[in-house]
Amino acid sequence: MSTVTIYGPAPSTYVRSARIFCEEKGVAYDLNQEIDREGAEYNALHPFGRIPAFRHGDFTLHETDAIGRYIDRVFDGPALQPSDPKNLALMDKWLTAITDYFYQVAVREIIWQRFLVPMQGGQPDEEMIAAAIPKLDHQLGVIAGDIGDSYLAGDAPSLADWVLVPIVTYLKGCPEGEGAIARQPAVGAWFGKLAARDSFAATMPPMPKAAE
Amino acid sequence: MSTVTIYGPAPSTYVRSARIFCEEKGVAYDLNQEIDREGAEYNALHPFGRIPAFRHGDFTLHETDAIGRYIDRVFDGPALQPSDPKNLALMDKWLTAITDYFYQVAVREIIWQRFLVPMQGGQPDEEMIAAAIPKLDHQLGVIAGDIGDSYLAGDAPSLADWVLVPIVTYLKGCPEGEGAIARQPAVGAWFGKLAARDSFAATMPPMPKAAE
């Protein structure tokens, strides 16, 4: 048994990011997908009931970015954060901006509509998806500007890239997302480099089929 | 003219947090409240149009937590972050959790209803406020548990406390918020200590009157 456990289902983009942090750092971990988000046991790990939660020995933590920063600080292995203060600030900016702006549009307004709603027997909200596309184009354009021909925060992948990669994985699996990424070649090239790493394959969830 | 500028209106809780970071660190700054969030000039500072934005010389940044981490790293002055990795992880956790969970309930569902909606000539949504109170009680209970008799992330105030203080300031100005804080004496004691500091008075916005 590893001293590190990540709690949450593998298809969650945030759970996958936390797993990639461990894979990239070279930290052995257990993935516990059998959680009851409403139950007292999980509530002790994450009193707001979201995913993932994290345990290292008797220290518990939640919030994906906090988990990533902690892993990078306390374990030996390749750096997951830039050392230059300005690149570090870019990483910090994107860690928040991905959750506050990009997740809302890419995941809630497109990915959930194309993947999750049909799995639950519903119909995708085509109006919501159509309204999301110009917002997605704007956001991917800003992301492409910071990526240039490298990564979100400098010349090496950082926590911010690893929070974005699982979302882009799903985006590429539905036509609107694939189209928007095709309009930003910098994002496609960035994704190709990160998707070639072992951490990507080791954490790839079963890919659901997108419904139209 | 200072080399540091914070952009955004003084009543914003996030703008106030960014100002407190500067005050606590001892960094001189200009506050530019005359921004057009839809305009091209501000869009260059913050392509997602939120507040605050930040400039240090020719380096620009957005996202309040990223601004705070940057200020703490590049300027001399008192530390705004704990040094112990576990306390640092607690600070990271709260910086995200305050925005992701607490802001939604405290600001969107209570403070805006009591302050902003009446200022715009509307009626507070009493049903929304009533439904928010048990959620607020739960969240303040979790916060009180981490504060104990000190601060959110150890024995000294950190960025996380300074993101929370402006929200609690408004909460105390409306009856539901004041009541919820009275039920968590640890939060009231914590607030009293932080409200006694110079950075608090120096950044206090004009307090609107809560409407019932």
C-alpha cells in the first residue's frame, strides 16, 4: 500500500490531474474510486463533498491545485513548478483561471452536454453548446497566446498544463471541441506533446462516446 | 507614481484583498478604479474581464491569489505565506476553497442580495438568502475548525486570511451574516484580530447599508 491516496472517480478531470501530478513526480499512489461523497467518511476528507481528496500518511488535503503544490514540495522528483517568479505567477494565474473561467465553458457547457447528459438518458442542450463556442474560441485564443510554442508557464510542463490536459482530452472527443482546437494550432501542438508522455496514457479514463 | 498598480473598484472583495497584500507587505501601489471591463485597454490586462488586474512595471497579471503569491515572492517585507509545507498546503487549499465554495454562498447568495440588488432598485431574493444560511453555517463551521484560536493556515495571517476578511466584513453588515458569525465564535475572534490591523482600515470601502 502506498502512503499517498487519491480519492475520486477516474473519469473526473480533476482526479486525473491529481494522478498525473503523482505520475510526473514519480510518486506511487493508490486511487480510491469507491467514495460516498455524501457520507461521513468522505466528508472528513473533503467537508465540501467535491473531488478529489488526498491523503499522505495522516495528512489530508483537498483542492487539486493545493494537492499538486504539496506533492511538488514534499517529494523528490522532477519539478512540477517553474522556478522563475514570473513563470510561477503565470502558472498560479492559469491554475485559478482554468477553474474559474475555462472549466465553466468547456466542461459544464460543452463536455457535460455531449457526454454526461446523454449517458443519463437526456438530450444535450444545443442552445447552451452553441452559445458556448464563441466563449471557448476566445479562451482557447488566450491560452494559445500564453502557450506560444512551449507551455502555459515557461519552457516545461507545470501543474497548470496538467490541470488543462484532461479537459482538452474530452474536448477533442466532441465535434465542437475538436473544431475549436483545430482553430488554435498552438493548443493542438501543445496537447500532442503532453499526450505523448507516459503520465497521459497511465491516467487515461475510458473514453465515453459523444452524442449529437 | 508607484511601480505597482491594482486595477478595480474599491468595494470589490478581491480588489480589497489585493490591496491588503500590498499593505501587509509594505509595497506602495496605485489603485486605478477607472477601468472599463469591456474595453480593449482593460482586456489587455485581463482577457476575461474580471477584477482585479495588476501591473508591476511591464509585468501584468490577474487572479487575486496569483497576485498575492507574486507580491510575496518578489518584494521584501513580512512573509504573507507560511513556511511549513503542511501549513502552506492549508493556505493553498483555502485560497481555492474560498473562491470555489464560500464566495458563491456568502457573496452571491447573501451579500449581493442584501447590498447590491437593493442599490440597483431590486428586491432581495429572500428564498435564496434563506436557503443559503444552512450552507453558510456549514462552511463557517469548517473554517472555524481550521482557524482554531489562530489563523486559517498556522500561527500567522496568510494570503488565505486576507482573501476571506473582505467577505466577512460585508457578512457582518447584514443580519444573516452577523447571526451566522455569532454562531462561530472562533471566526468572530479571528476577524477581530485582523480588523485591528492597519491594512484593514487603510482598505475599508464605504460600507453600503443592508436592506431587508
